[in-house]
Amino acid sequence: MANKRKVALACSICGSRNYTATENPNRTDRLEIKKYCKYCGKHTLHRETK
């Protein structure tokens, strides 16, 4: 468990980094989740940033 790193999830609309998630090393593409953005005031698509 010590080798898992955290990645930031950024809103696709405003670009703010609102959430963090632990990385799954078996995943090859970027994580995309619909989450609530407090700056936009609605549910938007959040993508994994580097």
C-alpha cells in the first residue's frame, strides 16, 4: 500500500482541483468521474490530472 500515489481530480469546466483519489496502477487511461463542483455549483465531469 505504500507505493500507491494520490492523483488530483480537476473540474472539466472551471479547472479547479476539488478531489483526490488513490491511483490504480492497472488502469491505463485517465480517470473520469461525475462529481459536484462547489465553484460551478453543479455536477460536472472531473478528470485525473498529472
